[in-house]
Amino acid sequence: MRTLRDVKGLRSVVAGWKRAGQSVGVVPTMGALHEGHLSLVAAAKAGTDRVIATVFVNPMQFNNAEDLAKYPRTEDRDAAMLMEAGVDLLFAPAPEVVYPDGFATTVGVSGLSTDLEGTFRPGHFDGVATVVTKLLMMTGADRAYFGEKDWQQLQIVRRLVRDLNIPATITGCATRREADGLAMSSRNLRLSAEERAVAPALHNAMAAAAAAIRGGAPVPAALATARDAVVAAGFAEVEYLELREAEGLAPLDRLDRPARLLAAAWLGPVRLIDNIAVAP
Ligand code: PAF
């Protein structure tokens, strides 16, 4: 596996692959890799001839300087995991490579970006949309792989690729969970042992709400029960726990089309998000 940090070198390797008729997949990450990321790499390896993984902790998508400073950075371990997983190229640029002096462009997907996560993390999705656009343009990948754990992000990426005619196919991959149901996330590393024991309560409450809604329970009551259960388990605050249309993310108060239950909640100093499908 080669590690590159500059765009010129990256483009020249990818151009060589493309001249040889090989398809290219990219797995964008912010590092602190876990099995969820490796499942994206496995999907990329199954779907394309060559696989690039990017590791870049994108300052533009953090709306809180402390969160950015505390984001785990484990590049050596990440590189070893990616090599072991069979990645061909690791692209790990410095911030000034992605955002050189005078950088002045923002990619924003209106509507989808200011709801749910966007309400609590203003500007977050502009940072995500901008860096994903840049990573797709820099790598020239034919396919890009994203986890369904960040469901709203996935919808935003799909929309920007369509709106900007970026010639890449976006593939969403199922959320990987720990044995107790907790969605795998780099942020889980910051949970204390006590918090880690409480953490699955979010998924459990969501799964119970989804089952109740599927079984015909009124949506507002099922959501209120789930929010109460999460707080009773030891979470400090539920920012949102809502039923939304699966793709457009419009609020739903009846299960009359494919839907997604999405939630964000604080456990100690860590903000956890999760989502699950709720089919009518
Ligand atoms: O999901 C992530 O890790 C990040 O938001 C992404 C897509 C790599 C962009 O920085």
C-alpha cells in the first residue's frame, strides 16, 4: 500500500490505473478506524479493481473546536489496518493541501443540511459536502463507499453527486454493530466503561420504537417512550429521536412509506447518533 499526501501524486497513480482499464473505489474516512470502516473497504474491494482510502480529519465539518481537538488521531494504526485489508493507496493529506491559502468555496446542499444533525451542528454538512466533493474530484474515483450509520450524510452525498453531475456512484453500506447493538463509531473510544455499558440503550430504545410503530402504535407516543427510555438508562439528553421519510427525510407521523428512525443523544461527553430502517 502506498501512502500519498499530495494531489498531483494521487492523480498520477489513478491516471495509470485508469489507463490500464481499472475501476477505482474510494472509502473516505476521518481515521480512528474500526470494523465499520473495514466493511466499507471490503465492499470497495468487491466492487472495484483498485481501492483508495482517505484519512483526513476535516476541520471544516467541526462546529466545535474542542470536538476537533479531541477527535482521535491514530494514523499509524489506521495505515496498518488498511494495508492488512488490502487497500492499494492511502491518501492522507495535510489540512493545507485540502484547504490551501485563499480557499473560498463551500458546497452546500440546501434543505437536507439544516435539519436533524444540521440543527444541532450548524455548518457541519457544508463542511462534509465540501470535503466529499473535493475528495471525489481529487481521487477521480468511479465509486465511493459510505456507512449508513451517517444516514443523513449519505443522503446529502447522494444529492450533491447527482446535482453536480460528479461521475461517481455512491454505495451505502449497512451499519456495523457491536454484539450488544451499539453502532460502531470512532467516538465510542471516548466512552468510559460505565458509559459504554449504558450506550446500547439508544439502539435498544430505537428498535423497540420501530417494532411498536410497525405494530401500529401511534408514532408520537412510540417516540416519546423511546426518548424517556434513553434518558432513564443514563443518557444526559436526547437531541432528537424522530421518524423521517427514508430518503427526503421529511417528518412522518404515520408509517405510510419507507422510513428511518434517526436519533442523536449525549452520553457523558460523547454525542452518539444512530438510525434504523422502519418499513411499513
Ligand atoms: O463520515 C465521515 O467519516 C466523514 O464525514 C467523511 C465522509 C469522511 C467526510 O469527512
